[in-house]
Amino acid sequence: MKNARMIVDRDFRVGQIDKRIYGSFLEHLGRAIYTGIYEPGHPLADEQGFRTDVLDLVREIGVPIVRWPGGNFVSGYNWQDGIGPKESRPRRLDMAWFSTETNEVGIHEFCDWAKKANSSVMMAINLGTRGVDEARNVVEYCNHKGGSYWSDLRRKNGAEHPFDVKLWCLGNEMDGPWQIGHKTAQEYARVAHEAGKVMKWIDPTIELVACGSSNLNMPTFGDWERTVLEEAYDTVDYLSLHQYYGNPDDDTPHFLARSAHMDDFIRTVISICDAVQGKKHSKKKINLSFDEWNVWFHSNGHDQKYYDSRVWHEAPPLLEDDYTFEDALLVGSMLITMLRHADRVKVACMAQLVNVIAPIMTKAGGGAWRQTIFYPYMHASRYGRGTALLPVLDAPTYETKDLGAVPCVDAIAVENEDGGVTVFAVNKDLTEDVCLTMDLRAFPGLRVAEHIQLHHDDVKARNTLEHPNEVAPTAGPGGKIEDGRLQVRLGNLSWNVIRLEKAE
């Protein structure tokens, strides 16, 4: 068995964790909306057609905010198509995903669903085919109390009180050539600044997220962020990051090291934000919204065949990654990585929430189940509230193809709001357990309340409708704190949650 050591001290604060770091994403893509959260006629549908089994699972995670309606979809979306009587709403061809959008779920329905899910809405506006006019009108519709054209139309459509949407995305992935209305950095910067300006004139309480590069590997990366911030720095509050990882070469050690790549990405974007702040002599700090992150690669072959066919189906099964146990391990490490930067990563959205690269899967007309990645996401959301503490970690390493030596243990500690401490840890070693010794002398009077462990002997194990608990958490061995130190055995290839609470 290998050994690792970590010191946890409240003086090693990263920052207060914004609960929105545990957000998610629902795009009008595939079966995320239709037969995902919304399926009239389903045995468990409520009076509005929302699946209550899915709502139960979303509430189980504790999702604080959900980004909507896209994604690539938003760059061709007319939000007015989704208001008013459903029978009058137009059917549209969605060129982002080559599907047909029925517009049965629009602003009113989605805001109602979010309220039922105990969540709030992070709304994206269309800066692909639309622009400043779109921006001011939709904020007026959603947030203005009344006495104007758009706010009174909202009231006429059944919502007397404003939806009070506080967080807005200024478009989506606008440096991507695949994007409808793809723009250069300067083109985007100008329209984002002008749109954001009028949005805040209507509602000064809102916050705005500007598009960063679509991912770290874009040729525009770096220059795009700098150009956008130099133009829109005083208007926006956050800069977005998007990143997905896959394991097409079936190399588990390399795959599990991708969280170190994510860490480099975050550090680089922070540096760009701070460089522009320095250039502008500004006291304002731009924080980050990592509003698309996950594992995504399993469904690529199937999806490409659909795109090539151009059949324009309603809610086709797209991006339905069937997640493995090793995917859950990387998701756990990605969560730890974002918590390590909780002072700057204030919003994050696992993409997505239901059916589409999602922790929750459904069968049309049938049941719903938790994918493997559900568990680290749920554990972090439920137990990772409070102040992130950066542990001093000494762990064995292994060599990677492109990142050099990477620790075989990822870990972060959170001082919870009730005075307890939660430690999240991933052991990436394929064969050996790790004895993790934690120095907790800065927190006298704690005891081990619970050790949750997620492990499976088969890294390719999956959950299905027929076998929904093939990969599920179990009780770990735990331990006892003696002289301010705790030794915990982390099984090989395992996600661990060690919950420490004040002794009675």
C-alpha cells in the first residue's frame, strides 16, 4: 500500500465556495428537454408535463442553478417562439443539432420547472442571429415589474411577477466556426459590450458572463479572451470556460490525469483576466464561469451519423454518453480542481443534466436512473458547501504522456458551514490502495461521521435501467482521529468523501 500525507488548516483558505459552482445545463438538444425533464403523458408527469421522477433526482443532487436554453442552440433561438399559447407556437428547424424544435417548453415553462427543482435559471441570449435588441427585450420580459410592452406581455401570458433571472450568458462559443453567427473576437466583443450595457440599464442587479474561447485548444484561445475583456471589462462580471475530456485510446492513467490539464486551463485564464485588469488599472476582478464541463466522447460516432442524415427529428437521442466507472473518477477530480480555484471559479455547469452527456438518464415512457457520474457530482453539491481549504498534499506520482508527473491522489478539504470538515479525495492508482494521513490539528474536537467510497473492480462498469446500482457508493473503512491525525485507506481507483463533524 502506498502512503500520502496532507495537512488541513483553516489558514490555508482558497475562498468561499459559491454554491453556483454546482450548477448544471439543459439545452434544447437531443432528449434533454423532451422526454428528459418534460414528457406529458408519462405516468409520473405532473400537471405541467414535467417528470416528477427526474425532479426528484435533480433535487437529490441539489442543483442550485441551471443554464438554459443553450449552448449552440441559443445562437439560432428566437425566445418569442416559446411564449404564448402552445398551440400557436411555431415549429422550427434547429440548425445547431439538425433537429426540429416544437417550442413546447419556453421561458415560462422552464422557469416553472426550475422553481420545482429548487433551482434558479442562468439564461443565455442569442448573439448569433440576433443582438442588442434581443438582449434588452428579453431582460425586460423576464425582469421588469410591469408597465412596459414586454413586461405586460409576460403578465398577459400568465406570469404576473417577474422571473427575476439574475445571471445571463452573452451568447455561446462565439469563436467556434460551428456556431450560427460565428464572430471574430472584435465583432463579438463589441456586440457583447453593447448588449450587456443595455441589459444592465434595464436591470442593474443582473450579472453577465462573456464568452471565452470554446476550449483550450482553439487557435483563438488567449487572444480571444484578451480582446473581449479589453472591450467589455467594465460591463461583464464573468468569463466562461468550456472543456470536455474523453478516453478514445482506452488509456486510463492518461485519462484520469486530464484534471491537471483542467487546472492549467483555469490558471491560464485567470492570468489573462488579471493582465487585462492590470492594463486597465481597474479595481474590479473578473471571475470565471466554467459553464460547460464533463466527459464527452462515447456517443460521437452515433451522433455523426445522425448529423449526416439531416432527418430533422424531434428530440432525437443525441450525446447520450453511457458513462463508466472511470468517467466518474475523472468527474470527481474535475470537481476537486474547480474547488481548488473557488476564489475565482464562482459558477460552473456540468453539461448537461438529463440524457445529454448527463448524470441522469431516462427512458421515454419508462424509468429514470443515476449514471456513474451522478455520485461525485451529488456528493460535492451536498457536502461541499462552505470554505475551500487548499491542503498541503504529499502523494506518490505517476508519469503521463503530456503533463509530466501527476499525483496519484487528488484531494481538497472544505470547512463546512456547521463547523465540520469534508475531504474529497480520488485515488487514481490502478492497483494499489493509498493510506492517506491527514493532519487535522487545526480542527480539534472532530470525529469521523462518515466515509463514502465509490469503487468498482471493472473501470468500464456502467449503470443501466435494468441494473441501476451496478456502480453505487458504499461505506468506506473510515478511521479514528488520534492526536489530531486521521489515517484513511483510499481503495485503488476510488472516489472518497470523508465527512468530519464536531464530536458531541
